[in-house]
Amino acid sequence: MTDSVETVGTLKQHYLLVPSHVREPYLFYALCNPPESIAHMRVAPPEPPKPSRKPKKVNKAFRPAKVDEDSVKQPPPTMIFVSKPRTAAYLAKLLQTLGIRATALHSRLKQRERLNSLNLFRSRVVPVLISTDVGARGLDIADVALVVNWDFPSAPEEYTHRVGRTARAGRNGMAISFVTERDEEKIHKVEARIGTSLTELSLPEDKVLEGLNAVSTAKRIANMELHDSEFGKREEVHAKKAAKLAN
């Protein structure tokens, strides 16, 4: 029998049941419309530092204009957990295109890039940090209002580690886990581990769908930028090196 590990009483734990290919508009809505219990943790982010060098050139394919950050109310401090570095990079670009300040933290980044992402998040210049479990290991970040499990964790221990980033020192916090039909067994294991049931989060479908066109455009832009940066190719090189070392 597995011992249960209780989560704090100030943490509200929800799941959101949606097909994996339509998660993006739900994420965007949830970030732009946080519940009252954590909405007060929103802060006006300071201006981000200007880049010290010119950005890399991209191909001349048509790029629709990105949403102006000033037209979007920034979410409270949020950590989004994903299973792969590529997903972290993709979601960061997606949210940036939608006007939400976001940065990624994963193993494919150089050390200085990781430190920069952490500094931006800790200083609240950027309110959203998208991270893999490996990328966030050993971090201690205060005042996180919301934890989002974009990919549901494979083990209960990962779940408790992730959601433990919020609702600290008696503060309110919320955890939202995206769930598909494949995750049913994982949820049962988590609920048995924490000794409580996750409650279903109901979002207004009509309001979520209002942002569908903008999100669809942002998805195309994010995928094009990842393609231009050859992110996938870098991962292939890392995988081949790892395979050689294993032999």
C-alpha cells in the first residue's frame, strides 16, 4: 500500500478534460482569465530588457503581426510543466505571439540562457515560465500563483513536486492539469497518492472559442519559428550522441 502525501489546503487542484490537439485555446483563456482566488497576484510587469544583439535572420515567408503585449492583461506568476524541450520552446513562442510574456527553461538551453529565463521570471518581467521537470529541478521560486500541467505527469511523485511550486506559506494557489482519455489511470494514481480528488474545471466554451482564430495563427507562427531555428535538428543531434554513448 502506497502512503499518501497530502497537499496543502490552500491549493485548489483541477483537471481540464480536452483533446490534446485543442489544448492551446483553453490554455490561453485560462491564463487571461484567472479565477479570483489568484487574480490578485497579477502584477504589472516591468519593461523587458532590450536585446543586446540583432536577432537571427529568418526566411522571407509571410509572418502575421504578433499581438501587442500592452493589449493583453498579463497572467499571475505561472509555471507550465511539459514533458519535452521542444514543447517548452513551442509554448513560449505561442504565448509570446499572443501577447503573453513567456520564457522557456529546458535542457537544450545553454547555462546562460537558463539563468536569463530564471531571472526574467523571478523579477516578474516575464510572468510565465514553461519548463520541463529536468529544467526546474532544484529551483525555489516564491509566489507562484498557478501551476499548469500541460503534459500530465507519468508518476504521482512528479505531480506533487510540480504542484508544490504554488500555495506556499499559507498563500492561495491553483493547479490545472490538462487531461486526455489516455491519462485516466494516471489521475487515479495521483488521487490515491495525495488522498483527495481533483475537481473538473469548467471553462465557458463560447468564450474559449472566441480566441480560436488568434490561437490558430499563433500556432502557425510558433511552428514556423521553431522550424527556422532548426530546433528539431538540434534535438536529433543530441539523440544521436546519446545513442552512441549508450553503445
